[in-house]
Amino acid sequence: MISSDIQRVVHVDRLELTFEPQPWAYADARRAAIDALFAETQKKKPALFNGRVLLMHRCDISSDALSGGFMEADYASFTFWMASGRPEAGIRDCFGAAAVMSSDGAFLLGEMGAHTFNAGQIYFPCGTPDLSDLVGNRVDFDMSVRRELKEETGLNAAELAEERGWTLAIDGDLICAIKVMQSSLDAVTLRARMLRHLASEQLPELADIRIVRGPDDFSPAMRSFARIFLTQRFPA
């Protein structure tokens, strides 16, 4: 088991994630408040959609694997929990991310667009897992990461060289399973390609692409899991 009050980076060979439905008492007890807050948020950000997401309720990290069980919930309940300061609620925020590395050793991160829930925040292409990530009763982070990478940057995972296994960036109840994917392009060329994809989209999820070559490129807007991971990759 893992503690909920530490930041650390762990490498695992594999993910063993399954769909294990159960009620979420935290959300059931706050239904009216959840619906009211989401309705208010949608007035400011009409593009937000209250879809179904998968939240981790069982978690174990061994020497070689992350295993866990996920339940289904609505996005409104998930965002309410985050807006409330992520109190103890029997879940973890667990998702996959694609850390795209250029041929010259930089990482490329996205800045979220103004219409998104995490507007202005900077992190790797990723997304909360949802029902489309289920293969039978397995929660497939490989599929989730490839989808988010394509949607947000236009890159196909098939053209990138993947590092073995997964790097877990852990920040309390947040667990980001990071797949490092290296491009044959240098950072400037790769960023230009991603920006062309954003320009072709009617409502791109990302507003900009940031190149990170070391700690000097870190930003206060960078989410904790990205900073935790990059601090390990670029030690001071």
C-alpha cells in the first residue's frame, strides 16, 4: 500500500488496472451541491461536459506493478471533489500521461486552454480515464494515453519510441502513470508541428506548447505530477 501524504517517483514494469464498480458515498451525500456547482461552472465554461469518468478506489504498488480497481462516477462529482480541496473520499485521482521527449532531450508540455477546467495549467497530454478506456473489465491506460496524445498534439504514438514500463509520479492521492515517448525530432521542430495541429482545431484543448529543458524552464503553472517527474529527470 502507499501513503497518501508523500511525493515520490516510482518505476513499474506494468499496470494491472480493473473496473470494479461500487457506489461513491461522498458524491451521493452531496448530490445537490455537486449539481449546483457544476451548473455554475458551465455558465463560465460552456464547453464542459458532465460525462462519465473512472476513479481509483483500490490501489497497491509493488516492486514491479501498479494494481488498482476503478469505479464509475460523473465528471461533476469528480470536479466538485477537486474544488473542495480533495478531501478524504475513498478515491485516488489516477490517470495516464504521455511525456513526449525530443531528440535533443527536452520535454514538451501543453498549456490548457481557457475553456477547459484546468485553464492555464501546464502538464503532459493526459486525461481522466473514462468508459472508452475499458477493454472488458480492464482499464487500458495505453489506449488512454495514445488517444489523449493524438487529440491534444496530433502526434501518433506509433511514430515515437517508448521507454519500457511506466513512471509513477505520486503526489498524495494523485497518481500519474507516465509513459515516456521519444521523438526523432528536435524540440523546436516538434513544438512547431504540435502548434500546427492546434491551429487546425476549431476548439483545441491546448493553448500553447512549452519546451522544458531543465529546472530553469519550470513554471508555477506546472501541475505537481509534471514537476515531480521532471525534477527527477533534470536533477539540480
